[in-house]
Amino acid sequence: LPSGAFRDPDLLLNLGEQLHYELEAPSWLQIDAATGTLTGTPGPGDVGITPVVVRAIDASGAMAEQAVSITVANVNDAPFRSEALLAVLEEGLSIDNGSLHQLDLSAWFSDPDLGFDPEEILNLELSLDDGTGRFIALDPEDESEPMAWLQWDAASSQLTMAPGASEIGEHYLRVVASDRAGRQAAALVPLS
């Protein structure tokens, strides 16, 4: 608290007089009872305006209180792998030759900022190791590396796979999720 936030005339008359402080606030915010110093670490769920009440109490029990608001600003958090992606990585992704498979990749990553920042977005970029160790970007706008058996729709986060006999074997799909600040999370998903 700033010096002089609470005044007690007894402090001038009695050198042994001290104030102690109490706080009505969320659990992430504490006050040092002797000094009035506020400390705490808010989480992503605490973004916004938080009302608190600070009390100063003297030795006789007389008190004064002040309601204040603390504004917690959002900071950009990195995207992360979701439980859905972790399950795919653990179980593997098996696709059958000659069959059509559709995957919605929007559930593979998340970002804590999606719930707090209306401008936050996640962009997914895909590339495929075709078995040669070289990753080829799956970009619907780029027709220089056509992959007829893989169709990526970035707008809907839908990946359509229709492997033929020439795609038999193990391939690796690299998926990178980027937020608007450029922070990323990635995964290398084996396709067999």
C-alpha cells in the first residue's frame, strides 16, 4: 500500500502503536499484515477487474477500510497440445489404403488466451514427411507439390486423407499451431 494510505492519529501520539492489515480478496492475492504489502500471482482465469477491500486496524480494534479495484491484464500464453492430440499420439493414427478418412484438427491444440482475448486465434500449418525425410507443406494455395491423397482445409481445420497403394508405409504429419503473437506448439504424428 502507498505510504499514508491509512492514517491513525494514535501513531503520532504513541510510538508503540502499529496498524495491521487485512484483505478481502481472491485467494491469489495476499497482504502482509504488518507492512500492508500486497503480493500475488493471478492466473489466466483472473484476467479483468478484481474488487478487493483493504482494512487497517489499530491496537484498540478501531479500523478503516478502503475498496479498491485491481486490474489484471492478459499476457499472451503459448498454445498447447490438447488431450485429444495426446490420445492420438499415444494410440497412433492408422489409416487404411483405399479408405476415406476425415479428421478435425481444431481440437488438437488450445490456447488459454482463447477464452479472454477476443482477437486471439490459432492457425494450424501442416506438412508431411512422405518417407524421404523431407517435409512438404500442405498448403491448399500451393499446387507445386500436389498430394492428391491429402487435402487440407485450413479454414475448417479439416484434413481429408484418401491413401492409395503408392502411399502404403509410414508417414509423419507435422502440425504446428501458432497464435497471433507467433507463439507455437507442435506435434509429429505418425500415419501408418
